[in-house]
Amino acid sequence: MPEYPPFAVTADLVVFTIRDGELCVLVICRGEEPFAGSWALPGGFVRPGENLDEAAERELIEETSLGGAVAHLEQLGSYGGPDRDPRMRVVTVAYLALVPELPVPVAGGDASDASWRPVRELKPDSLAFDHARILADGLDRARAKLEYSPLAAAFCQPEFTVADLRRVYEIVWDTELDPRNFHRKVTSVPGFLEPTGGTTAGERGRPALLFRRGEATLLHPAMLRPVR
Amino acid sequence: MPEYPPFAVTADLVVFTIRDGELCVLVICRGEEPFAGSWALPGGFVRPGENLDEAAERELIEETSLGGAVAHLEQLGSYGGPDRDPRMRVVTVAYLALVPELPVPVAGGDASDASWRPVRELKPDSLAFDHARILADGLDRARAKLEYSPLAAAFCQPEFTVADLRRVYEIVWDTELDPRNFHRKVTSVPGFLEPTGGTTAGERGRPALLFRRGEATLLHPAMLRPVR
DNA sequence: ATAATAGTGTCTCTTAGACAATATTTC
DNA sequence: GAAATATTGTCTAAGAGACACTATTAT
């Protein structure tokens, strides 16, 4: 076997959630150079016995105490320019995770300085390394997948209303959707939503039916994203 | 900086083309263990000064003498299980390339044993490493992207007819499309096709208008893949 | 009763799919 | 002219978008 250039391989996470009506991403504040004081995406080295998905799920659990079974976790892409980290040659395999709003702020792995930041308030040059690009790619991916997949439910609690789901679309797409047409759409696609039988109560207006995610893995025909 | 486990990083290619009415993929025959005698996807180590895209394009040029400007080249995903190569820990960043039918068989880099094989004839266990999975993922990606992108033209010569383009869809999707509805669809989406003014000649039937790829980067509304 | 939110029905327009009809070439 | 392929047109049905209307709760 010929000689090969050695790389470090990390798994970095773009973890989205919705808090206070805003799309937020999990970031940690870097304590060391390079980029000390900047925000960075959480992540870490892939360990010798792990495959890439396992490394990403381990990081996700460490940071949020939520595993891929609760959240949604998928590979986003790899980033490996020669100068992205001045210390060594490193390739990052980025993952996209969508999680519901967490009851506790953020669990404490070794990164107790992790926090949720609204995506719209994160300036690109406040992020370390090439993490602004990774974040942008993750946002594009999440927006696109809402169109043709039942993924929006990953942002919701296990039981949710049609309005909850609509708000996810509106926040991620930064748009407004007609509640009536949206309702007709999501309830007419077979297997997309499954009624639990329960209803909400104690809020203003007519109580809403509760649903959970159905079996469908694809939303067909797709939900159309309004032109803006 | 703490110690990190060293990886080898390779860029592997899923290169599709259409030959003799069949979807074909570029494979090389392995001469050494492991998997001596098996087919494998072309690829190689990412070099110290290269980013991932550059490595993929270099490999593509070495194997086909076509660059990403002529063909289409995009990152597919990364594969890095701990046991995928018995010799060392290696992460492969896989790329998907779509190229037109080449005038010469396959150019001679160091891999003169490269050849085009019909995808349908490649048995999964005839491929080395986890390349059967990478190939399957590449096929899924290519099929999906034909729906909403102008990518089918990447399989065609610079100038092509509507029927040429339709045959790409039919071959990649392994389906039949109505020539009249297809014609109406692709010619009605603005920016998808650009007439060159020329026509075909010397074939049977009415000569067809020639087109080249238009400026559009998205096909909207999408081309619907028939249910089978 | 009023306000607020949930859910249903109706109309119109676009577009996909089926397929008839016409156009232009080779043999 | 016959056969083959290209291109246009016509009809129908499904679905999206606009929006009136009904339903059920809290105050």
C-alpha cells in the first residue's frame, strides 16, 4: 500500500430547533484559538471504532441528550479544504439534525457553553472555520426537505396539531401559509398524519385534533413553497 | 490539540453515462487484494494541497478526460465504517458524475483496465468494499435529480433533440414517457431548453429541432416520475 | 354575544395525462 | 404512397390557491 496523507476526521452537527417562534441552531462558544470567542457548530473527532453515523449520533446525544430515534439525523455533506483548520488537515462530515423544543435548555456534555441562537441573528463571519457555509447548506437542505418529506414533524412534540405543523413550515420557510389550504393538504395525503383521538384544551378558540407522524416517508404530491 | 485518530481520505466516483441505450457506470477491475478481480469505483487519495471537489475533478479527468465543466459533478456522500477497508481506516467522499457518451472508450490514466458496465448487469456482490451501496445511492440521487433539475442534459451532447433528452429520462428511470406530453413539458418551461436553430438530418422521419441547455437551474414544476 | 381558532366547502386556474391530428422526412 | 418520427392541439381530471362559511371553545 502506498503512502497516504493522514487526515483528522470530525463529525459536526447542524442542529435545528424552533424556540419562541424562531428557527434556532445549536452553537458552542470557542474557548481556544483559532477562532477563540467565535461561535462554532458542535462536533468532534470520529473515534476508531465508530462509523460516521454513530459518531454523529454520539455527538448529538452528548449535546442535547436526544438520540436519532427522537430527533431526525442525516448526513449533510463533507468539507475538507486544505486550509480550513490551520492546525492540521481535517475533513468534517457534517450532519443535519432536527429536534423538538427541549424541556431543559441544553444538556451538559463537556460543552456547557452550548446555546441556541436564532439563525437569522447569526452573522456569517461570527462563525468559526467554514461553519457559516455548513450552516447555510443545512438550512437549504432543511427547507428543501420540508417540501417532499414528513420531516417537519421532527420539530414537533410527539403529539401535535395541524397548526403546530403549519407554524413549523412558516418559520423554516419564513413565509405565511393559508391555514385552510394547509389543513386540507396535510390531512388529505394518506399516511402523512395519524389522528391520536385526543384534542387540545384550555386554549383560545375551538380545540384542535391531535396527530402524530404517520407511516408515509414521502409527501406526494409535494407541498409547494410559495414564491417570495 | 489532543491526539486524533488518523484517517486516509479518498474521493471515489460514480460516473454514469448512457451507451447503447443503457445506463452504464465506470468501474475498474482491481488487480490487488483485497477484492482482487472485483469491480470497484474509480478513485484515489485526496492530496495534501487539494480540497475535496478538486480531488474528485482530478480523478474524473484522469479517468475520462472530461472535466466538471463538460460533465456534471457533485458530492454524493461520505462513507467511513471502521471495517470497510481491512488495511487502514479510510473515509471515502463519494461524488456523482454524469457525462455524455464519450467518443473514445475511456482515456488512459493509470487505470487502463477501466470500463463501462451496464448498471443493471452489475451484481451487488461483484463490487469491492461498500461500493455497491455507493453505486445504489448514486443511482437514487441521479434518478431524483432528473425530476427537478435540468441535469438530464449532462448525458447528452452539446446539441440534442427533445427525443434525445426523453430517452435519457426513459433509460435512467427505466420507464416510458409519452413523447408528446414530454415535448410539451420541456419546451414550455422557460429557460430549460434553448433552440440552436439547427435541425437533425439524414435520419428517418421528420427532422427534429436542436436544442442546448438553457439557463434554468431548476425545473419547476417538476417532471413527474411515473409510478411503476 | 364576541372573539378566536379549527375545520369544511366552493370556485377557478394550472397542469398532467391520454390521445387525435398534422407536418416533414426517408424508403 | 407508406412508414417513421416530430410537433401541435384538444379533452379531462387532479390539485393548488383564494376565500366564504360553519363549528366549538374561552371570556
